[in-house]
Amino acid sequence: MANLRRRTDDREDKKESSDDEMTNLTKDEPKCYSSNSAESMEERLTRLSGTTSKPWNDSHHGEHRNSAISAMIKSTVRKKAENIKKKYVQKFDQDLTDLLDEVFAAVDVNGINVTEGMSGVPSFSSPPPSTKRGEIIRKEFKARPSVLTELFEIPHIQTIQYVFIAILILFAVNSVLQDLLSYGTIGVDFHIWTWAFGKFTYVLTFWMGMQLTALLGVYASLQYWATSRLTSKSQNLYDYVWLGLYIAYQLSFAAIPLSFVLYTQLPPASTSIVVAEQIRFMMKSHAFVREKVGEVLTAPSGASVQHLFLFKNYVYFQFVPTLVYRDSYPRNKVIRWNFVLKNFGLVAGALAYTYYIFVRFCMPVFRNFNREHVNLKTFVKSIFDCVLPGSLNLLVVFYSFLHAWMNAFAEMTRFADRLFYRDWWNSTTFSNYYRTWNGVVHDWLYTYVYSDLYRLLGQRGRNVALLVTFMLSALVHEYIICCLLRIFYPVMFVLFGGIGVWMMFFTQRKSSRPWNVFMWFGLFLGQGIFLCLYSSEYYARFNCPPTTDNMALDVIIPRSWNCYILQPVLNYTSSDSHIPVFN
């Protein structure tokens, strides 16, 4: 602090000396052109202009002399001012650099991570900041655009978007040329799209049922509990009974959609819609119940709680792109429908991108999976073959869902807080990556899982709260994959809940830029492993016989590990109409 005061005093002294110089400059400079030196001045002007001297009362030459004197004064003042400016700007820049170096040095000595601390995102890996004892900071919503929306205003950054569009066009041209050269025709086959989104009427009907249950059932039940508990003789017992009913509701909401998916044998894309909406409804319902229960329990004894429940707020919350409930959010005044259409168009382009990645990079590699692939050499080669398509798929999913899809719905609902993610691509630690990759899910986990466990367990249970939060997230991700592929192969759980947690602690407090390279390397390699293992097991379920007669064990034991009989394989080309479906 003494150094900071000393530097501040020095800058004030320098400012005063600069002001004195400018004052002397304006006072002293005109003196050289006083009447006492008029003769010498005229001689100088005569010598410079190359003309003979004229009487001072000559009006024409008087005007010429005055303009020359004025020009010389301006030139002299400008040169001295520029010298002063250059001198003190350089000095100020050096002082500011030294000052920041001292600040960062002091921060490093005290063990504070500047990069992580400036992110402003609550972290699982550090204790939640508290404003009061036992009160964890709440998420604040404010009007702000998405990170990429701001970055794409810079032409250099927008070029990156154009590069991906150009690559998509090249993919399309490549597909057309391959079909023309191989089959003599353009094999534009939409059968895979109709298969992937098959039985859509079932999906739409079931979605409406889930929406009405989450909308009317949860709201009406919670409101009835809040008003009726005031007349209950034993409020504690009454509350525990309703808690049991709420848990039963969430369990049934987890089981019924899964049964529906298995019973109707929905294809992957239709399954993803049902499962994703199932999880969204469960998370939103819990957010609403958690917030309102807290308000009811902290309300004055005997006071009416009817004003705490406004149905229009809950309806609006069902459709805004956030999982944290508030009675009100910052909202824009108008809807830009061209912005909505643009983002939906980007989503459509991303689906085409994903289609090409799987059809051209994954299916040709794994559709013939058999016993010849069950060896270390082929396994390693397949992993690195999947790094490129897996990495492209990671970026496409991020951009299409977390940016384009979220911004489209935010614009339609006039939801002003568009910070659905942060600059995760600059992360040097995996903990920062987990916090900034998907801000919507992170906010829900932090607010309703980690923070509640932290309140319950205290500071000593912080690591337990951290692990429980990560395990829950990993289980939900694995559940989605199992439903999509109809296989139990916990690759996602191991990579996310095991290796991912270890990498989070391993890269903790790493702030130098080379660690960003390490983070990207880990992400790309993980995507290669993820895509390779799941694709191998999926096609092994078609090409390899069961390893046991026990159906339960056959679901658990991966067939890709011991595919010992070569079976006829399913060959798919763009002209084939047969698409492998779930049995």
C-alpha cells in the first residue's frame, strides 16, 4: 500500500510539473515577438521569404508578417506539447506496468488465482461466497448478450463462422461427387432423417402430457400445500407427508418416460426429444418447488402465502431458457423475428453438419465391426480416427444448442439474460471449463444441489458436495446415452465422473496459456474415445452374438469386448434404404 501511495504522489507531482511547463510555454513564447524585437523579427521574416524589408506601416506586408508570426507560434507550441505528451505518456505507461506487476506479484504470494477469480462464476471447486453467515450467493439475472453474439460483431471473429459454413458446403459437394462417381446419381436419401425422427406423433402427444403434468400438477399441488398447512395441527408431519409425495412424483416422472421410450421403440432423435424434455421438466419443477417452499417456510407465522403464487410467472418460467426460478426476469421490449429465424437456420445447418459427420466418418468405420476389430492396434487406430469427427461434433453441438437454440427461444420470450455460457475455450483448468461450458445446467446444479448440500454439511463437507454434484451430472449424461443407443456402456460416466473430476483437481490453479493447449488436447482425445467406444458397442449389438443367455447380463456385458464370431454385417450407403434400428 505504501508503494501505491508513493506512485500516486509521484504522478501528481509529474502532473503539476507538466502544468507548469505548459504555463511557462504560453507565457514566455510570445515575448520573443514583442515590440523590442520587432526589427530582428522583420529581418528574420525577410530572410526566410527572400524579399527586401518594407516599412512597418505597409498594410500588405503587415498582414503577411502577422500570419507568419502566428504560424511560427502554433508550430512551436505544437512541437513542445507533443514532446511533453510523448514524455509523460511513456512514463505513465511504465508506472502503470510496474504497478500491475506489483499487484499480480502480491496476488501470487497470497495464493489467489487471478484468472479464476475474475470470471465471476460460482465454482464447485471453491467455497461458495457468502454475503451473510450461512447464506450462499444467489444468481443474479441481468440484461446481457451471449459471448459469441458480441464476438461476431468483430469481422475477424465472424470469419471463423464463415469458415465453418464453407466447410459444410464442401462436405455437401464431397457427398454429391462421391455419389455421382460411385453410383452415377445423387443419392440424396432422406430415409435416415425420417427413421431418426420416426413416430413423431407419439413424441408430440407424450410431450404434451409431460408439459401439462409439470405445469398444472406441480403448481396446483404446491399451492394447495402452502395454503392448507396453515390449518394443520401438526405442520411438521404434514410437511413430511407432502415431501414424500413430491419424491414419489419425481420418481414416477423419471420412470414413466423411460417406459414409454422402451415400449414404443422410439428411434434415436425422437428418443432424445423425450428424454431431454423429461430432464428439463424435472429440473424446472424442482427449481420452482425449491424456491417457493423456501419462501413459504420463511413467511411470518399465520400470514397468507397466496400472493407468493402467480400462475403466469410459472408458465413463463416453463419456456424461458433458464433452469433457475425467479418471479421476474429482465426482458427486452421487442422481438426480433429475423434474429429468431437466423438462429433456427443455424440449428438446421448444424443438424446437416452432424448428419454428414456420422454418415461419412462414423458409419463407414464401425458398420462392419466384428471380431477383427477386437485388438489393441485397431482400437487405438479407431480412437484417433474418431478425434476429428468427435471434435467437430462437440463444437457443432455447443454452437447449435447452447448458442443458436437458446438465443432463439430467449428472443421469442424476450428473455434478456443471454449468458448461457462463457468463454470456456480460454480455460486453462478443467474446473473453469465445467463452470463455463454450459452455464444453464451449471447454475441449476450450483443453486439446487451443491449449495443445498454445502448448507447441510458445512465447510467440512464441501468435497462431498462437490463429488455428489459431479456424480449426479455424470449419471444424467449416461442415462441420456443409454436411452439413445439402448445399451449400458458407462463410458460417459467414467470419462466425466471419474477422469474428469481427477483432471479438475490436477489442473487446479494452472493459469499459464500452455495449459489451455492441454485442456483442448484432453477434450479432443476424450471425444475420440467417447465416439469410438459407443459406436463400436452400438454396431457390435448388430454384428456380434450375445455372450450369455442371460438377458440382464447381456445388457451389462459389452459385446464389443469379445465379438468372437464373424456375422453378416449391415452395409449402408447413400442409396440403401435399410437403416439399422433398435431391436
